[in-house]
Amino acid sequence: MSGKRRTSKGSATQLTLKEQLLGSEVAEKFFEERRDVSVTLRMNGRVVEILDALVELEIFESRSEAISDIVETTISSKHEVFLSLKVEADILRRRRADAKEMASRVIGGDIKKS
């Protein structure tokens, strides 16, 4: 039931509980890709109780699916903002690597101090 749309007698499509919770366009860009990276995390017990309720109600098949869908929906809803942050993080990562390389060359004597 979680990912499937239900149809009524008049064959009008109704949104599933999952689509109602996350939005009718359930982060389509992100959900098309296979989930192949495992992430271990700790969460507040009250949040886990809510996740367990969503699983018990068969909105999601597992805690993992619920967390993945909620995070992906959140990121996709503000995709441009998160993409900009990723670009800035990439720039920072390159600058940090360049600084470490320069420090290594200074320490190794390849570059003389001024």
C-alpha cells in the first residue's frame, strides 16, 4: 500500500498516505536512483517512535525507507539551496586540500619561507 496509488470506483486516482505525508510529487528525481549507500545514525527516541508508527500504519515498509524518503523529499523540495551548499562545500574541500599541500611543501623545504 505504501508506494501504490489506490483508485476509487470512479477510477479517480487517490493519493496514498505516503504521498499525502510527503507530497504528491514524492521527490521523483531522488527516488529514481537506487539507494546504494548505507548510513548509520542515532536518533531521538521520540522520533523513532513516530517512525515506528509510520511503519506500523504501513505508510513505509521500514524505518530506513521512512528516513530516506523524508530526507530525500526535504532536500528535493529545496534542491537549489542544497545544490548551492554542495558547490560551496566542494570549493572549500579543494581549498583545504591546496592549503594542506602547500603546508606539506613548506614543511618539506620545497618552498622557502618569506
